[in-house]
Amino acid sequence: MNQLSGLDITLFLFGISIFTFFLLIAISSAREKEKRATFVSLIMAFVFCSLFIVVAIVDSSPQGIFSWVLISLSSLTILSFTFPIDKKLRSNPDTPVSRLDERDVIFSRMKLKPGDGRYEEYYEKNPGKKALDDQLRSAPPLLSPETPFYHAFYSEKGRNIFDEVDLLYDKVDGNISKVRQNLDVDEITKEITRYAKQLHAKQVSVVSLLDHHLYSTKGRGENYGREIQKKHTFSIVMTVEMDRLLNRTAPTAPTTYESAVKYLQSGEIAVEIAAYIRKLGYSARAHIDANYELLCPLIGRDAGLGEIGRMGILMSPELGPRFRISVVTTSLPLKSNKRKRDLSMLEFCQLCNKCSNNCPANAIPKAGMREINGVKRWQINQDACFSYWKKVGTDCGKCMAVCPYSHPGTSFHRWVKRLIKRNILFRHLAVYMDDLFYGKYPKSYPLEKLTQA
Ligand code: SF4
Ligand code: SF4
């Protein structure tokens, strides 16, 4: 038997390394219950490994020319996708010129009832919205038994939890202790962050509260139509992670159940933190699902938690859009976090378009950003999105489920996100690889499997 040359050994080592790499991805994907990604990784493991071994065995060219070509090409490919290469990304204008009126938000409009005065006043000023709003109001409520995706377990649990969220509204504000504690700014900022994390917030960040973070006018509740004044100086922004598997069932009921669970959890954390601050002698208000005086994505972005991507909501580098957010505004002096921008996320959105291609309502733009109210951004068609919600009876969430940033925080996905951030070529490759591993139009995770688990 011929002795193995140094070149042959190099090829075998390359083959075994690539095999191990894809095998590890396959194991990780199997744990995530991603069948297609597991299968694709296994195929790649065998194809690449065989290629190196076959070339090592059959290359009889002088000086092993084919072996050298394969080794050089592979090394060059690995280097060009992993070496830090980026063009200088420039941020766009991102401060809104004017504040948004909460009365124009679809969820506020759905609360209007003929004869309550607000209804007549609103549609007199906005006649173009009346026909669609009347039609949407007359459709059955989300998660109700008359809706197509109704599921006795998940829909009823979801309804139950949304009722619990409603009970928190009375607790968002309250009495302030007469004894005001004298606190060190650094220490109390750390303490609040620690406390929120003990209550299971995933990310916590503090930022100065600015005028453009607030709605101009209340659009819900007893203070409807009241101008919103800036009473506080700081915002504490908190997120809670949504379960990946439940979200992958989008647009069926379990994804809305998961939204409800995380709205409740994020709401409870905000209510607790606000109450604690009031006990320390400072005013504080929790802003929770359907009871906001401000725009959470905007504050989250300014607090450095992420960027507002193609689907018009906040995306963090760690969780993508797969989280719920709550905010506490307060007069307690705190230390603001420095905003660190990750423009690679917006660059990736320019290339990706997966949410837009998978949106059943065509509500997400496919084109580039446009300037809206002084901010260059993408904006979804809120009315089209909500019309789909009412049609199926859930909060859909398909865009969140298919977003490449929504994958769980395993070592593999963290590594992919790191390369997306540092290498412009890998950004292009990642768009194609996500389609190859998970499908261009990923299927919803089957409900039967969820109930069997
Ligand atoms: S799916 Fe793609 S385009 Fe849409 S938000 Fe996620 S990364 Fe951006
Ligand atoms: S929630 Fe559904 S309908 Fe709405 S934008 Fe996302 S994918 Fe489209």
C-alpha cells in the first residue's frame, strides 16, 4: 500500500473538519426540530467530505495539482466569508418630525363604537377609514370560536391570559412614597437592571425619554383625546423572549397564545419595577400591552436594543423580532445606556425580504426604505396586516417566524449572526443559506406535534 503524502493528509483533515462542522449543525438543527435544516446539513457533510477524500484518492496529476486547487479554493472561500470586511455603513435620519396620534392606530380605532361620540368625531375627520374599520369591527374577535384557526386549548388559554393583562391596567401607576430615597445614579441603575432580570426580563436598557418617543394624543381608555405630556425624564426598556417553537406555528393559535403569555410577563415586570420606583419616592408609570403612552420600538431602538427592520418593528441582534417589550417611564435619575447601532441588520434587511415574501397579507414593503415623518425606514401596511388577523382570528406572526434573526440563541446561530455583522459577503451568503436550510417559504410547525410534545 502506498504511503499517504502530506497533501493527502491535508485533504483528509479538511474533509473530516468539514464533515464535523456540518454534522454539528445537523445535531443542533435536530434539537431545534428543524427537519429540513438537519437533512441539508447531513447531505452537505457527506458531499463535502466525499469530495476531499475522492480527490485525495484519485488525484494522479503531477504534483497533485487538483488537490492544491481544492485546498486553495476552500481556504480562500473560508477566509473571504469570515475575515472582517464591511463597507462604511451610514445611518439615515431617524428622528421623527412630529409625534404620532394614538387615535390613528388601528387598535385604537377598533375600540370606537357608533354613538359614543368618539366614533362620529373620528370618522368625520377620517371618512376614508370608516368602511374598512366598520367591516373589521363586525368580524369576530381574535381567538374566538368562530375564527378559522380557533384551537380549544391555545385559543382559550390565550383569551384567558389577555384578560389577565387587562387586569394590570389599574396597576400601571399609583401612589408615590412620601419618603424619597437619596440614591446613587450608577447604583440604582444597576439595581433596577438586576431586579428586572431577576423577574426574567431578557434585555434591559435605560434611555432619556424624548418628546418624539411619546404619542401626541391618547387614543384609548378614559383619557381618550387628551394631549400626552412628557412627565418623566427616563425610560427603562425591557424585553422578554418569545418561545421559538410556538412562534413557528404562525399564523395559527399557539403563536397568539405565546404573544399573550409574553405580553403578560413583560407587563408584570413593568408594573413591578414601576411600583418599586414609587416606593423609593419617585414617580413611575408602566407602559404595557394596549396601555402605552409611547412608541416602544422607537424607545427600544434609541435605548440601543436594536434596529427597526423591514417589518417595521424592533429587531435585536440577539433575538431578532422574537420578543415582547414593555417600558417604565420615571422621574428617578438614572444612567442612560449609550446607543450602539448595528447597521448590518438594516443592510441584511435590504438583501433579505423573507418576511415580505411570506406575508399572507402583502403588508410588508418589498422596496427600499422611504422617508416617513422625517425618518428613513420601512413601514408596513397596518390596515392590511390587521385585516388578515381578523380574517384568521390570530395575531399571525408569520413574519416573525420566518425572519432569519428569529432563530434561537444556539452557538451555531450566534456564530452566523456574528459573521453577518462583520462580513458583507457572508451577509449575501446567509440570505441564500437561510432559504436552503429552512426553505424560501418555511412551513408552519405542525400543531399536532406541539400537542404531542
Ligand atoms: S425577514 Fe429578512 S427582511 Fe424581514 S425583518 Fe427579518 S431580516 Fe429583515
Ligand atoms: S403579522 Fe402576518 S399579516 Fe402582519 S405583517 Fe406579519 S406576516 Fe404580514
